[in-house]
Amino acid sequence: MNFSELFKLSGLLGRFSPDGKCLASCIQHRLVVRDASSLQILQLYTCLDQIQYIEWSSDSLFILCAMYKRGIVQVWSLEQPDWHCKIDEGSAGLVASCWSPDGRHILNTTEFHLRITVWSLCTKSVSYIKYPKACQQGMAFTKDGRYMAVAERRDCKDFISIFVCNNWQLLRHFDTETQDLFGIEWAPNGCVLAAWDTCLEYKVLLYSLDGRLLSSYRAYEWPLGVKSIAWSPSSQFLAIGSFDEKVRILNHVTWKKITELDHPATISSKKTIVYKEVEKSPTVDTERLTFPPTRALASSLFSTQSKYEISQVPVSLQYIKPVADRANPKVGVGMLAFSADNCFLATKNDNIPSAVWIWDIRKLKLSVVLEQLCTIQGFQWDPCQPRLAVCTGTSRVYLWSPAGCVVVQVPGEGDFQITSISWHSSGDSMLLLSKDHFCVCYLEREEVK
């Protein structure tokens, strides 16, 4: 495993291009595009203000930079560096911006969610979508890029509109049986749209492409409800993370619950492997100490190393009791992700913030628990094989696969606190992001296999 040097970054804005050839990063108002393998600078662009969001077009030919404070979006071309585009929303303001799946239209959401403006880069035409709902996940595209669903709010009721992306014509418009629609997400096969209600009302609705209600699922009535949702890559399963610290998995045939995955504070099953991260300070031979110590020796004196040890069950995990009288309590399953081969599901229960739970979907059983020393900041599956990368806000990366798990220390001086991980599309490298820096981790070919 090899690591690049650290490069400056702002706003956690680092992205691999969809084709895997380039890497874009931002430093204040500057956009830097590098070669993904050599990290040589290919292009350097200067924007009008500090960049707050970047996104590659689907064909990796354009990159969008949004400056929400000024209501401006700038678009840059990799093929023609002299070409550029500026979209100014003016007094309407700007709160969100994204590409359409064809990579030739930009969708801007104005302040107060008054409308979504669709700008065409080819014809310079403009279309408007009225009444978009201000919710966490109010817009979703099918994986094949043919359809877009938009959550809407009008006359104090929730609606969903489905548009055809090649001409932005309205295909279907229907109301939803929700009190306060919170999010929508297409199944990867594009046949089913999941919509879920606010956390005050446990309700998950499943709609077909033509707007028919296929099924409605409610696990319980009065306590706080849905916290997170994830489709399996095959579209066979829908995992629903709830505030009651459980994951419920629905099947795609009857849309009924097939299992309930609990997250207890004590792991007692002997069939579950618990990997516990332990930290140890390096031992130094006092006879070899010199004064003043060399830089390498000084850094080794104060650095701590960590590794995984297999704990004997039963194991008690660190459980945090949530504060009941505050909004958005740290309770329930807040993170969910299926592996690319559909075989594993990784979850995080916010009551037990330093543990990752890995479930075997083939057996519907808990397979592994990774107990970390620090709070889990994020995890992401390798896009090509069942391998999970985890970060905890330290300078270490944690990798798990069915063969075992390993702790990797990122070399270098200074405090590089990794808070986000992004895999390359080939699975042979990872982008590691901290608040002010980023680096790329390259895996050896043997490790990739």
C-alpha cells in the first residue's frame, strides 16, 4: 500500500471523475484537476468566489463549481480549457446545484425552494420546475438516467412528479400518503421509487414508475421512525434504519419484512467475530537515545500504533445514552451501505458511535463487529469487491474484507485527521480527505485481488 504526499484542500471538496482518469480538488476559489494516477496537475481554474460544491458531469468532460453565497455556478471544460460557462441565479439565490444524467443540463434549486431551474449547455434554453419540497433528499434520478423524480409541496400536501430527462416532459404527477415527505430514492433497476416520511411518522411508501402505490410499510406507530434507507445493488432488498436501533429489510417480491437486525450493546453470539482496536505506545531502546533526538526518533516517541485484536464473546460495546430533551438525538441506525456484490450490509448505530456492524445478507446474521477507539466518521465499500474502508477522524484507515481486517497508518508529519473516504471506480485506490488536506492511497495489485 502506497500513499501520495498531502495536498491542500478546502471544504472536503475532492472528487474522482466518473471515468477514473482525473481527480478534482478545491482550495478556496481555485479548482485543481490532476491526473488520478500520477497526480500531475492537468488544469487549474480560478472561480469568482470560494467554491462550496463541485460535481463532475457523467462523461467526465465538464466540472461544475457552485458558489451558493453569490448565487453563481461556473462550469469548466477539460477538453477546451478556454471555454467556460457562468450561470447567475440573481436575486432568486441558490441553495443546491447538480448535473442531469446526460451531463449537458444543470439543475439549480433557488432559495426557499421556490423552483428548480434547468439550464441547457447545448441550446442555452431554460426550463422551470415549480414547488420543489425543502427536504433532505427531494430529487432522485434513475441509474440509467432516463427519469427524474422530484418531491413537491403545494396546498399543504406532498406530491411526487416524475419527468423524462431527455426533454423534461412531465410523465406522472401524484400525491403521496405522507404527513411531511422527507426523502425519495429510486431502486438501482429504476422500477421502484421509495419515499419515506418525517421521523415523527414511521412510513415507507413504494411506488411504480407510473405512480401506482405498490406497498406501504409501517413498523410501529408512535416513537421516532425512519432514520436512513439503502437499496441493495440488485434492487432485491430495501434496508430501513430506524430510531429504535434496528434495521428492517424488505424483499422486492411482496415488499414485506424478511428480517429485523438488532444492534444490542452486548455481543454474545459465538458466530460473530468482534475485532477490537487496541493502541500501544512503541518501546524505545533507552541506550540508543541521543540528545537532542533526531526528528524520526522524536516522532516515534510520541506516536501511538494501533492494531486489531479478536475479542472473546460476550463483548460489551461502549453505549451512549441519548439526551432525550434535544432535537435530532444521537440514537438509531444513521448509516447503511450494501457491498457491491449484495452479500454484506454495513451499519452504524448512533448510540454505539465507535462500532461498525457487518451483516451477512446470505445468512441474514451478524458476521463481524469492528470496535474502534474513536467515533466512526464514515465508511464506504469498494465498488468492485466486498471490502470496507472505515475512517474515524484519525490518521488511520481501517480495511475489512471476509479474509480479515487491518489498520493502516497514513505516513507523514502533522495531524491528518481523515473524515471522509472515496474509492476510485477501479477499486485500486482511495481518496482520503481531512478538513484541510487530502492524499491518495494506492493499493498493491495483490491487495486489489
